[in-house]
Amino acid sequence: MNATTEGTISRKIITRLVVPIMVLQVLNSLDRVNISFAALHMNADLGLSAERYGNAVSIFFVSYLLFQFPSSRALKVLGARWWIFGVVLLWGVAATGMAFVQEIWHLYALRFVLGIAEAGYAPGIVFLCSCWVPRKYRAQAIATTMLAVPVSVVFGGPLSGWLLSMQAPFDVAAWRWMFFIEGVPAVLLAFVALRLFRREPLDADWLSADEKHWLRNDLRLEEAVRADGIASFTQVLTDTRILCSAAVWFCLIFGAYGIIFWMPLVLKEMTALGEFSIGLLSALPWLGVAVGMVLVSRHSDRTQERFRHVGFAAVTASVALLASVMSPWPGLALVLLFVFGVGLGGAQATFWTIPTAIMARTVAVNGVVLINLVGNISSLINSWVIGHLREASGSYQLAVLLLVAILGAAALFVAAIAAVSARRQAAMELQQVPSVPPVQRSAVPGPPGTVT
């Protein structure tokens, strides 16, 4: 099969599988983080302090972390179609229910249920991409699904700000309308997903028999290459590269959620802007994230290089965020926040091509869940740490410096993965070199003065 046909198959998969997943992921991200905009008014209505708001944010991640492995198990048992339907329906119901909270424990309970629904969704999507998308195009496919986060902020931020600033009908608080309007689409699209998705690639009616045959052979060939890689969950738990990958994801997620959940409150404290303007400015780093995801993933797929793309992008994010804090000019600070987003998005988009390339498919789903689990522990810690630093210091400056250091650490862990991978590759190549038999000494006497 020629390269043109191969590209056609990949475009079909991205159009019919990856793009619909991205649309659902947009709602997923929006329903998860719109609490940061609701907090502008909700905190006062419900009597929430910064610490209690941080608890409401964090409790989502308690259930999110606890139910990751059960969710991944459900994916393997139910298949993609029914798993996606159940996940999307549950989170849609929980997100819509946020509009009706009256007490703090209502908020905590719904955030907990939302975490159950979304647990395993992100690593499940990464696993589906590794099962459906040829490796050559995988960074772009994963980046497409991850574009949902910046898209949800770039468009969801202004949307949430506009909904909060509108004249709310029926004397119902605007933040309640925001939760309702942004939650209902997930409930409706759950039933659309039930008709759209299939259990596995061979069930897809939009691939011809020849295309299914080529895809099956391509993925089998990749699996044969992985045969020398990590083949058991015990190896996953002890392999240095996987442990460092988990550390990288921890750092990247910490940086991302530091911006997602706290940017509106930081802008409110540092400026006199209204809700709509805050929504626009909060979207600026995420516009950079979207640009970084597209450009870096494409370049990484074109060159088939992964480590430098992730490492340099993380360094760019760290340096740009530090420079934005130190800049005396607001205009330059905004440009640097955009550059920060480019680095963060580039690192996140390309990252998953590294661990999925070194794990056999039989353990890949559990390995991806483990890495995502460790990474999202940072989400739980992030809200508490930033809230505590804000209460203790009276500003967000220390919290920003912490984000700078953690993003810099991500690049160091990537360098460690690259070094270990290079050593193991060299060792494997050395083992494959045939041994040279020793030169046999001749029985014929040599010339005078030689030793025979």
C-alpha cells in the first residue's frame, strides 16, 4: 500500500474517530474547569473562602484518581462505544447538576461524581489512539484530542465570562445558568456518541476491507517491534523510563492546572477588569497551548524525534513564565504568557508518544493509566498548595515561581528518559552484533624472527 493510501487511512481515522473525541473532550474540559469562572460569584453566594474553593476543586481529583483503573477495566470489557457513552452521560448529568447546588456539600458531592465520570477518560483516549492510529501519525492524533483543553479555554473562557455578565432570567444567578447551559450538551452528545463510535477498528464501517487489513498489519508490525519492550505490569512499575515519564506528566499537569483554576482569580486580584475581559485574558495562554500542540506535534511526527521536542518545549514554558512575572511591561508579559502556552502545549502534545512506544499493547492501557494517575496527583496537590501559598503570603507570586521550577524539572526528567533509552538501545545493538571468531594460527612456520 502506497504512502498516499496510508495517508488516506490516517485522515479517515482522525476525521471519524479523533475529531469527535476532541469535541467530547472540549465539553469534558469545559465542565471540569468552568468552576474557576463560576467562583467569581459562586464563592460569595455559597460563602466559600479561598481554602474551601480549593477543596471543591481538589475533591474532583480524589475520585478522578481513585477510579482510573476501574474505568480502564471498563474500557477493555465494554469496548470504546459503550464506554464513551457511559462516561459522557454521567459527566453531563453531574455537570448540569452543578446549577442546582444550595449547600457546600452539594458542590463537593457533584464534583466527586464528576471525577468518577471523567476518571480514565484521558488515558483511555490515549490508549484508543495507540490501538487505532499508526505510529507515524500518532503525535498529531493525540495532539488533536488534547487540543480540547485550549479550545475549551479559548472559547469557553469568553463564553463563561459572557454568561456570567448577562442579565440572568427568572432571578436565577448567572453562574447557575452557566453550569446548566454548558452541562446539557454533554448529556445530548452521549447518545450521538452511541451511534458514532465502534468497539474496535475492525468494526468501523467507514474503512474498506483492504484498509482494515493494512491497519491491522501495521499495528501488528509495531507490536512486534515492541516485543523487546515492557511486557508486564511489574516491569511498568519498576522501569526507570516509565517512572520518569510519570514524573514528567506530574510536572506538566501541575503547570497546566495552575493556570486553569487560578488564572481568573489572579487577574481579578491584579486588575480592575470585568468578568468578560478576565475571560478573554485567561484564554491567551491557551491560545498559545493550541498553537504549540499543532506545530510541535507535526514537526515531531515529521522528524520522528520525541525527546528533544518535549524537553525543549518544557524549558520554553518555564523560562517564558518566569520572564512574564519579571517583566515591567504588561504588553511584553502578555506575549510571554502566549509563549509559555506554546511551550506547555508542545510538551503535552508530544509527551505520550514516548511511553506508549516502549510498552507492549497488552500492558499499555494500565501503563498509561498509571502515568496519568501519578500526573493527576499533582492536580490534587496543586489546588491545595496554591491556595495555601496565597493565604500565607497574600499574593500569587510564590505560586508562580513554584510553577516555573516544576516545569523546569519536567525537562530534566525527559533528559533522563532519553539517556536511559539510548543506553538500552546501545546495549541491544551490541547484543545483536555477531561475534567474530578468533583468528586461527597458521601451522606453517613463519619467516625467521616470527613467533608461531
